[in-house]
Amino acid sequence: MHAWPAIYPRVRMNYQLIPKEVRPIAERVEAHQRISEADALALYRANDLNALGMIANVARERKNGNYATYIHNRYINYSNICILSCQFCAFAAKKRDEHAFEYATDEIVSAVNDALPLGITEVHMVGGLHPTLKKEWYLDLLHRLRALDPELHIKAFTAIEVRHLAQRIFRMPIRETLETLREAGLGSITGGGAEIFDPIVRDQICRGKETAAEWLDVHRTWHAMGGRSTCTMLYGHIETFAQRVDHLRQLRELQDETGGFTGFVPFAFEPAQSHGILANIKRASAFEQLRNLAVSRIYLDSIDHLTAYWVSLGLPLAQVSLSYGVDDLHGTILEEKIFHMAGATTPQQQTVAALEHAIREAGRVPVQRDSYYRHLNGAKRSSRPNERELVCA
């Protein structure tokens, strides 16, 4: 039986405020016991949001106390040109499309260099599966970014990008490709592209993309190399609660195996630019987004951190989520294209002051973190994780 690690003092629940149907689950969580997939499904079907928040808050504070973190980072979407045509994606384009874009290496390096005086500690970089960029382009970009500041953490590429690079560009095995990228400056890989793992759902929203097993295998390989990564879930479209639970199950099982995930970042589907089977989907409500965050925190007991991606939620709802299991508000971003091209109307960046203010208003203690969710507290940044520190990250 899996037990919750108790890093911070035990937090108790008021069972009078928890409905009878979920009280046994709450008791298991308070007793440091792992909940089952059936329990998670029952929580998804529960409509008492405050009770879910209470249970999730126990799990949150057990791992992270009253702290809430953020990272000072710069987003780079280097190109949206992509060989795939995922049904849910409003970001990808073909070269001939009017909204297609591709930044030159000099432009990317200049944008990151301009952000360094602002105090960023991370550049977060993803793009489409570009059909013509060469191996040398990717490696030169990583080398040049690392040369700007060896302390700058380069978090880049989704699992599907790594597979694309390995199979079509580098023409090397996954592990060798990852080793080559790391030697050039890659610090960690991103969690994007997971969507929903269920094959029936993937066939309808991202046909042709990697399978769940292939996504998991890239992260498993990276973790075996000592690397860390985040993990994600795209929800609020055609998936069922059971399919969400199955997605979380597979993430938890890989985390049990490798311990390589630093945090979980769920995203609500942006339907504004959708078409076909997704044309009439309504955006997930605030209630549903908070419920999903709370259930994720309660179920994913082996993943230490839960991030509310304010670009998707909006900062006010992300602030509220700090009472529903969330302990991290992601980053300052500085620029984001994927969700905004899909119709998101949130700002494209937040200041450190805005994030810290939101955290304090929620009654939490704001702390800047690094790419491994370690508290910085003004300490010198490190581009490589310290395993002893990561145990309590």
C-alpha cells in the first residue's frame, strides 16, 4: 500500500463538511493511504466542490506546506509549422498557411538575451513537427542559448517533438537523440502532447500523433538518463471521467517506476477555433477546472507538485485553485502562442509582482522556484538537479 510522504505537519479535515459518499475516500487520504481508480472516479462524479477542495488541500499542504511557487521564465514557440493536423489544435500550420510562422535562430537568441536582464531562470521552448529544419539548426540553437548564460535552464521539446527529431531529423534512437540534445544544452523536456491517453479519444482529436505508450516511453527514457520532466493532460473535450482517471493512472504508474516527473500541469481544451467533432464543445467551467485540479492532487500522490496554468485558467481562477490542491502558478511566461491562437483571451505574460500578489491574497507564501520546483530564495541558480534537494522538492 502506497503512503503519502509527510514533509509538513499533518492537516486534519472537518468531516462534518464532507458528504457521506466521499467520506471514506477522505479518511484514506488523511490516513496516508493511496486512493484507487474507483475512488478517483467517485470524486470526479462528486458535486461538492468545497469538500473536494478540503481533501485536496490536505494532500497539498502535506507535501508543500503553505508555500505557493512560480517560475520567472520566457516562452519561445519557435515555429508552428507541423506535419500533423491534430483536430483540436489551432496552433499548427502548413508552410503555405497565412498564420504559419518560423523564427530564425538569431531572433530566438535575441529574444532570450533581452529577457535575461529581467531575471528569467528558464526558457521554455516548443514548436510544431517542422518538416525541413535540420539537425544542425536544433543543436546550434541549444548551443547558442546555453552560451548566453550557462545558468539558464533550457526546458524544451515535447515527447512527440523528441520522437520526430529521432526518427526523421537526427535518425538516431530516442536515447541517443536525447543524449545529443542534452550535450548541446537541453536541461529538461516538457510534458506537452500527452492530451488524453485513451486510444479512441486520440483517434478522434489527434489522429497520427504518438500513442500513449510512445509518449510514456520518451519520458521513461529521459528519466532513466537522470532527467526530469513535467506531465500534462488536455481535458474538457470529448473524454469521459473514466478516461481522465485512466490517464492519471498511467502517469502515476510511470512516476512510481521512475520518480522523474517534477509536476503535473492539466490544461482545459480551448474550443474557440475548433471544428469537426469538437465544433460544439463548450469550454470547461470554473467548477470543472477546480474539480479536475482537486481530483488530480488527491490521486497523484507520488507527484509532488500541481501547477495551475494561468494562461488557460486566467489568473483569478488560478488564484482560487490554491485552495483546491494547487501549489504552483507556473511562470511569468513573457510570451505564449499555443493557447492564444486557440482562442485564449488571458494576458500573454504576468509580472513577478502580479503572481506574488495573487499568491498572498490567497493566504499563501509566494516563493520563486527553479525548473525543478526547488525554492530559490535568492540562492545561486543551478542548471542541474541535486538529488538530495529533489527528494523534498
